[in-house]
Amino acid sequence: MKPLSLDAVRGLMIAAQGLHDRPQPRATKKAVRSIIRQMHVLQIDTINVIARSPYLVLWSRLGDYNPRWLEELLEAGALFEYWSHAACFLPIEEYPLYRHVHESWIGGRAHQWLDEHAAVAKRVLEHVRAHGEARSSDFERTDGQKGSWWNWKDEKVALEYLFLAGDLMVRKRHNFQRIYDLRERVLPDLETLPSISLAEAHEQFVLHTIQALGVTKAEWISDYFRLSKTDTRAALKRLEKQDRLMPVEVEGWNVPGYIDPDNIKQVEAAARGKIPRSKTTFLSPFDPLVWDRARALDLFGFDYKIEVYTPAPKRKYGYFTLPILYNNALVGRIDPNAHRKEGIFEVKALHFEPGVVMDDALVAELKSALQACAAWHKTPQVVVRYAAEPGLAEQLSD
């Protein structure tokens, strides 16, 4: 096989992430589950400007869909929540891979707190056992302090650490608030699930990363599931010896790329120039395509930073900017806000990367994507306040 071009690598990664342009039937709940399986992880974040991140990640791939389907899949047991790349929705069939995380530094920290606060941990666990599913608001604060983001009551901390230790699972969510229950009630067939060693779990995480990225350097792998670099290198060596992954040559790289051997036909087609092309869409800051900022810079030349924690006067682009994916490139970013009462989808600013050619095709694709995103938010009127190109804001606004 001839060496892959960087354009081929970008196209294969976009396709592996479900972001390629293809005929797409109307979205279904089954499609939501399928795309999460394809990515393997759907990161959870509570920042809610136009939509919370997991809903936006799904929209970028599926278009118009019902956000309630995500919670329904969680409650039906098709998904579970746990710590992966970060807090994530995960396919339930991958639960065995995470049982070791209960004993990792995450679980270890949880067990330490639970041991040090045994009385409150016991009280919370007994409450859940006796009364069924529970949430933080079921417990009154008794220490006289005022609650805040950084000052949780002990019962909320106990719920979180019992969850991280594996004693509780998230049964469902209501208004995005977690509702917990005993693990044996959420996952009653736990003991019938396969037993997977720690080394096997690492190998599977590496394989899932390669599947989710299409083509990847070794240095990009560990971030996807937050493995240590040592564990990643060891798993890569074992997998290479077992012929369970395939190294490929990439133009301009002095290290091999890795692909899933099951994807060889698509990779060979891309090497011959049949490269998947992206849809035009907007990406969450926590989308797997861009959450590794170093990878986004290395492969797409896109220097991205979320500025929600940057003081307003020091922001360069905006509070919660969304990268624009167009023609296999990250061509810019929008700073949006959805005003649902007024029915307005506001773009406070639209910035393009240096060298982007503003032709009719890009303008038409961008206008279509803005209208689709606005319609999904039920804010059909698009208003663009600022765009650097003269007249562009007026062209894109309704």
C-alpha cells in the first residue's frame, strides 16, 4: 500500500468519528446508540450555552434528533456512566473494561474518602438500599454551610465516591441531575459478564482508540481513554506481536501510523485518493475530534482553546466557541448563543482561520449548517452579529 497523505488521514479520522458527508436517513434512537458505540465515549460536560456538550456531539453527527433519547438509552441500560476520557456516557457492553478503574487511582481515592467518612457512606448506601434510587437533593444539608460548586455536602460527596468505587451506578438522569442506585439493581447480570484482565482492558482501550481515530500516531492514543503512556506503549507492543493492529506509512511522519486491520479496504481506498469528505457542521469543545488540542493542532493546524475560564476582556474569540468543520478542515469558529424565548440563534462572532477562501460554496454550506443548528434548538431565526468578511454577517442572517 502506498503511503497515506495527511489529507487521507484527516478524511479517515473524520469518517471513523461519524462526521463524513453521506446520505443520512432520519435520526433514530438506535442511531444515537450506534454513534456512541462508534466513538466508544461521549463526554459529559455541564456548560449549557446552546446545548450541553453530549447533545451537541450527537447533533454534529446525526443532525435533527430528540435529545431525550440519550437519557432513555441510559435508563434502558444500553449505556452507563463512568470515568473514561472524563465523565462519559459509555456503551454498556464495555462495562467489563472499566471494572479495573474501580481499583485505579480514581477508585483508590474514592475508597480512601469512604473509609475516612465511613458513617456518612454507610448512611447513604443504606438509604439507597432501603428506598431505591436517590439523588443529592434527597439529603438535607446538616452542617449549616451554604452549598456551592466547590462546597458539596458530605452526602453528595458520598454518592459520587460510592459511584466511583463501583457500589452505585447512575440509574438515570432528570434535568441532567444524576439519580443513583445500587450496582446490582442497575446491572443485575454483572456476574455473568466476562472477566477481563487489566492488560486485556488496556489492549482493548488501545484498539478502540485506533478504531475511533481511523489512523493514529502512538502519541495520540493514550489521551483518548486517559491511559498512562507506559501502559499504552506496552499494550501497543503486545498488539503488534498478535497482529491485532497494523502499522502504515504516512507522508511527513517519522513514526508509523496505526490502523485497525478490519478497516484495511477503506484505508487502501484513501491511499488511492478516494478520501472520505466531511459534512459541514459545528463541533463541541469536548468533541473527540478536537478534545486533544495537540492532535487538532498537529493534524488540522487548528490552535483551539476553550475560553470559558478566561476573563472576558482577555478572550480572543468568545466564551464557548464551536469549531467549524468544512471540507475536511477546521476552517474557523463561531461564538453562539440560543435565545429560546425569542426564537433567535445568535452568533456573536464568526472567525475564520488564516488563508480560508470565502467562496460561494463555503458561504452556502455555512448558512445551511447555521439554519440546521438553529432549527434543532427551536430558535429558527439566525442572527450573526459580527463576521470579519464584509457583508458576510448579513448573508448568513435570516
